[in-house]
Amino acid sequence: MQFEKSSFQYLKDLKKNNTRDWFADTKPTFIKAQNNAKELYAAVRENLEKHDEIDKFKLFRIYRDVRFSKDKTPYKPHFAGSFSRLGKELRGGYYLRIRPGGESFLAGGFWEPNKEDLLRLRKEIEQDAFEFREILEDKNFIKYFGGKFEGDELKSAPRGFDKEHKDIDLIRKKAFIAVRNFTDAEVLSPNFLEEIDKSYKALRPFFNLFSDVLTTNLNGESII
């Protein structure tokens, strides 16, 4: 199972001809590319469920909401989908976007943690960041994700935290996301599906730690 060159070409053409008329005229080609994407994401989920528990999958619509955007093109020239993990104990989520021009990537983690979860993570890091550093130094996390968390962060320390704290670089973060980018050649490679799964497997120590922190208090006692 792989993403077809014809599907990739359709996304390239859509980027160049991002109008409602062109989209309507090529609707059968879109449907074929979308079905190919659905098959790929289904295969990704099948692989994920061999080593994780997935609650639900969402394939995002190709139609753009242009009401509050400067970009008024009506369609997103990519396919994107997310996978949610199952249950209160399993935190974190997976994401995959396929977009020509070297703009394909997968990601996993915590995009917009609520304020309670974010405070809990910051308090844990403030108390002892050793296990967080272990994740960042893990050889597979470095191999696939560059050994760093992506995501927005504050310019200074959050209220109530010491700006001189030795782990302030982690405390300042507003999100904790691991990202792996793909070239167009990698997306079209026969082993793309395998590389996705290897990357997602490399996220498990990260997910396990954050799940443990977010389901316990600072004394390590369960809160669920």
C-alpha cells in the first residue's frame, strides 16, 4: 500500500488551479485521489493498532474555511488526518499530512493541552525533568524527531515559575509536539508506510511518560 504518483500529481495541480470551477471539472480525479488517501490512512491505522489502542480517526475535509483567512483559495492542496488514542489513560495523538513541495510531515504529541494539563506538566518538569530529558536523548527520538519538542512557547517564565530554573526551556513550552518531515520522494517511496509506523513507534516512550504524568498527581497517585 502506498500513495500513488497520480494522487500526488492531483494535489500539485490543485495548488496551481485552486478554483471552484477547476475543482468541479476534475471532481472524478479528486475522488480517486481521496480514495487512495483513505486507503493509506486505513493502513496507517491498521499498523498503529498492532502496538497501540486507537479510539478514532479523522480525515480532514479538503475544503478551506476562508471566513477569517487572508488566503481565500477554497481548497487545501493536501490530505491530512489524525488518530486519537483510546481511554483516559492513553494520552497523546498522531497526525499525518501529505502535501507536495516537501511539505509533508507526521507529528505526535500534545498540540493544545488545556491549562490544567499544561500546569501539571510544568509542575512535573519543575520538580524533576530527568525523564523528560531521557525522552529527548533517546536514540530513536533523535533519529526520527531530531531530539526536540516543537510547538509554541512563552518568551519568559510562566507566572509562578522561576525564570532561572535549569529546565526553564521546557517549562516555557505551551505545546509538546514531535515532528518528522518528509520529502516528496519519501512520500512516494514503497516504504513510506513503514517509515510512518517506525516514527509512531518511536513516540511511545514520550506518550507513556506524559500519560503517566497527566493521570497522577505530584506524589505519583492516580487521579483517574
